[in-house]
Amino acid sequence: MKEKRNYLMLVLKGIGMGAADVIPGVSGGTIAFITGIYEELIGSIRSFDLTAVRKLLRFDLRGFWKHINGSFLFSVLAGIGISIFSLAKVMKYLLENHPIVVWSFFFGLIIASSWLVAREVKRWSVGTVIALIAGIAVAYVITVMSPASTPDAWWFIILSGAVAICAMILPGISGAFVLLLMGKYAYIIEAVSTFNLPVLLLFAVGAVAGIISFSHLLSWLLAKYHGMTVALLTGFMLGSLNKIWPWKETLETYTDSHGVVQPLVERNVLPATFEQITGQPALLGWAILFIAIGFLLIWGIEKVAAVLGSKREKAN
């Protein structure tokens, strides 16, 4: 007998992904990995292939929906949408008013997540260690790169959509941050706020093409080289910790589409240095507490999932 899915739980996981995606430096892919839906998500996106197109053209809607794992995708995407439209303002408020506490929470969350993901590598070898180091290096370099000045040509907007969406589904790499590096974050945000349809359509074309093609590659890598791929993704998460460090000194700023000055280039500093530079308290005690909360939250989720999985196995 086929096990019934808990679609409400899938929506909640999607909400977690959406909350992460609105934060520069945090990836929705990380949340997908933490909550155990990452490989199914990649596989479901990959199912948008010629078979799906043929079923759709024959108006075999039931077959199309089943082929693309539609109920799963709809639940997760619904959660992402709900989160982006409802939690974005909350997250923006928290980041503007309590940045150290928020970044500390995510710092602990990513540390615990990296540990759990690394456990998925069944056998560590020279290859998996090299993949881990490569992932750390790539993610770290991305977090320290300076944003570039790039063209507004149609082809670059499509390319930006493809690259940003691919980054979004990689644990540890923020699609919003990569878009910022490509010099198109403010441009796309402005297009969204003014509903610039030609720009949005070009960006959407790139995003759809990028995520479908990239999901095929990622799904193949997970099937053929699971250990090395998971080690690489673990490295991405560890390398992203550089971006999530709670105490930073702002070196350069930019003005967003609403005329608000935002940090553009930052460097990590020690809590004591942060207090000297900014004149603000480092909140070290609170930071340690929320790092611990973030870590224990992921640890607790993993333990609950293990217990529920054990009960399901005994029931079957």
C-alpha cells in the first residue's frame, strides 16, 4: 500500500525554503537538504522533459501531473510563495533591527546542517575530500567577490536568470547574492517593482531553462557520484559561513530601488573590533545563544525525523 504524503509538511518545508531565499547569503537549497526533500526536488524538476511535453500536448493532464510529481512540487512551491510574500517583510525587519541575532541563528543552523549533510557521505576518500575542499573554496570565493558592472542586453538578462536560479538550488550559495555579484540585483528588483514585463519575461526564460537543465546535471551527479556530490555540496555550505558571520565592517554601499543605502562590500571582524568600529554592542552572549539555538533546532529536527522514520518502518 502506497504511503500517503503529508502535504502540509511539504508546504511548511517550502515556507522554510522561501524564508531562506529572501535572505542574501542563505540558500533555499540548504533548507531543502536539511528537511530531506533535496534529491526529490531535483528529480521532480528534472522530470520536465520530452515525455512531460508529449503528455501535455496530448492533454494527458493526469499523466503529466504524475510524471512531474506535481503534488509534491505544487506543495513545495506553494510554501515558497507563501513565505516570500508573507515573511519577506518580517525577515527584512529582523535583519535591519537585529542583524547579529539573525545571522548568529543562521550560522548555527548552517554548521549543524553541514554536519548532517556530511553524514550522507558513506565512505570518505581522497576524491570526496577534494570535492569538499573544492566546494569550500568556490563558495568562499563567491562570498568575497566584488559586484561587477554588466550590460543590460537581453542575452545577459537571460544568463542572469539561469545562473541565479541554479545558485538558488545549491546548498550554501545564495541566488540573490550571485545576482548581486553579476550586477543585476538592483536591476531585477526594479523590474519587479515597476512590472517591467519584457525584462521579467527574459529573466523567467533564463530561470526556467537554467533550473531544468541544471537539475538534469545535478540529478545525474547524485546518482552516479553521490558521495563526491554530497561532499561538494557540504563544502558549499561550509564556505558560505564566511558570508553569514554576524560581525561585519561595511566597506562599500549601494542605493537600492527604494533609495535606501545598503551594504555592498563587507569584511568579517571580531566582536571586539565590531564594537570599536561601530560603537554598537557586539551582543556576544546573545550571539552564542542563537548559534546554539540554530544548531539544536537542526539537531532536534534530525532526531524527530529519525524517530518518525523508525516508527514507520516498524508499522510496515
